[in-house]
Amino acid sequence: MSRAIEGPLSGVRVLDLSRLLPGPYATQILADFGAEIIKIEDVRTGDGFRSAQPQINGASLRFLALNRSKRCLAVDLKKPEGREIFLELSKDADVILEQFRPGVMARLGLGYDDIRRINPKIVYCSLSGFGQSGPLRDLAAHDPNYLALSGILSLIGARGGPPVLTGVQLADISGALMATIGILIALRRAEQQGAGELVDVSLFDSVLSTAVTAASVFFKTGEAPLRGDERHSGRYPMSDVYRTADDQYVTISAIEDHFWTNFCNAVGHPEWIARHYAEGPEAEELREDMRQLFKSRTRDGWVSFFEGKDVCVAPVLTLGEAIESGQARHRGGTLDHTHPLGGQTRVLANPIKMRSHIPDAGTPAGRLGEHSRSILQEIGFPSVRIEELIERGIIAAPQSDT
């Protein structure tokens, strides 16, 4: 089977049954480094992100960003013939990633134990909300729910204020990253020992594991920190967010002594140095003084003022400003991408930089079932049989298959 990208993972074949954000994010990382991804979707609507906004000429930019360099097979796994197709593909696969509720794949006869009987080296990753076991195993949830149940949401927001929803999907992305790591670890084991593995990753577990510093407080005291209760999250005036003269914001996080000393000297208040970790009324007095200080200049004025002063002060940029910033441009934060429907657009780049391999935009995300015919031909299905399966709705394919 052809691959769009040659890289460190070339030769690794992944059957990807995931959809929306977490699983496709994980397999996009693998695709960027050369893995062959066969994206398996249902024959009716496919991945829900295909219809997500925003769109250009009917092409969802979210779908395009997460499904580059993947081949698309649309098959009805609930039908015996669809199951047969999946089992045939599994014989030569290295990895299967599924994102259904626990037990769905086993009921279809396509669970880990079913697959390892025909492919003992298979790395089978089940990515789910709460994992394959536990009292919440079957609970329906989305990213804010995982954040709430993991305790992470209780930590997000201003001191004394309500919990605040995040602008990015922290549970989805952390789960995707853990799935990728788990797959790579299991692939290494398969290479060394010739044995496959069941990788059980949950969004709940993944985002809970990010609470390293907050959990250390709980383990020490038996009490969890509140919003804004840690030194990096607003407990002290030296690490907080402040409004500027133009109603923008800057952050300061002068946690280390030398950063705080540099800041106090730069703004002409050396008497503040001794109040680095001030508590109670003294802290609130200092915080108010700092609020008034930061209101004296614009956001960008403060950026210019602190240039070269080594103080850990940064402007709060919009996402657009960050994407167009000199740092992001220098690091290749986005890639130009051309799609047959969507035309010329941009996608966020893979952040992993290697001397030997720099991921590019790859090939465009495919239409639903775009590669169904060619994939089935490669595993020995004759053309007449393929057209019959299309006619019966077992697989779906556009008129022209690439």
C-alpha cells in the first residue's frame, strides 16, 4: 500500500477506527512520521468532523487538519462481510486504534482477543472516556465533563471565582498524546518480544495525570488546592494576570527570586523585593499596587519596557496573534495545505522537530470511502466482488477511487 510520507514510522500499518478529535489527533502524529493510516468509517456519514464547521467549499477544516495522509475505507462492521474485511486487514496490521464505548468491538467479534488469534503481534489501543473498567466505564461525557470529574476544572479560574471552561480540549488532547505514547511503547515491545499488547487509555486518566503539582499538595496535606491557590496560578501577586491601559492583559510569573528581583528593580520598586511571597492583607496590598502599575502602560508598551530585563512577563496574545507571531513563524507553527475541495488553507504543524525528519502537510484528507476500492484490491478482493459490496451497502466508495 502506498504511503504519502517516508519517515521513522514507515512500514507501520495502523487501522484507525476513531473519529472526531482524540483518536484522529493521535494517528495524525503517527502519519506525520510515516505510518500508514487506514481510516475506517461507517458507510453512511463517516467521521462526525466531516460535517463540522468551519468549512470551505463543503470541506471541514477540522477534518482536513486531523486526517491528512490517511487512506479512507468506509465499511459496515455490523455486517458479516464488513467484519470479514476488517479481519483480513488485521492480519497484516501493526496497530489498531478504536474509540468506541467499552465492549462494542468485542460484541462485533473484533476485540483484542479476536484479533490476536490471527495476529499475535497486534498492538490494540482502546481509547475511551473512562477506560475499559471502573464504575464510570459506560458514562457518556465530553471534554468539560472529564475535566470536571478529574478535578482539573476545579483548578481552572481566578482565585475566589467560579470554575472556567477551557478554550481547548485538554482531556481530548492529553488522551490523544497518551494513546500515541502507549502505541509506540507497545510497538517497541512487539519488536523486542514478538508479542502484541492491549493498550487501555482513557481521557479521564490522561487529564487526571496532568495534575502533578496540585496532587502533590493533596498528598502532603490531605486537602486539594483551590483555584488560584498555587504559586503559579495566582496565589501570590508575583504570578498573576494584570489588565493594561488598553484593556489588554499581561502575565507575570516571577517565581524564582532573581526574576522577582529583576522585575522590582525594573519598575522602580525595590521595596517590593522582600514581599515576594507575601500572604494575606500584605499580598492584597501589593496586588493592588501592581494592578495600578500595569494600568499605566499598554500591553505592547510593557512588552517593549521589559525587553532584555529577564523578568518572566509576557503579553496575553489572541490565538491569531500567536499563530502569526515571529516565534511561531520561525518554528514553522503552521503549514500551507491544498485540498481538492477546500483549496488553499493552513493547518497547525506537528510540534516535534527532528534533524532527520520534519513532517510536512502530507496528502489531503480523503473523501468518505475514497480508497475503499484500492484497499480491498490490495487484500485480494476481485473488482466484481468489490462492486457487489458497494451495491449492497457493505462498503462505500465514490465514483472514482484513487
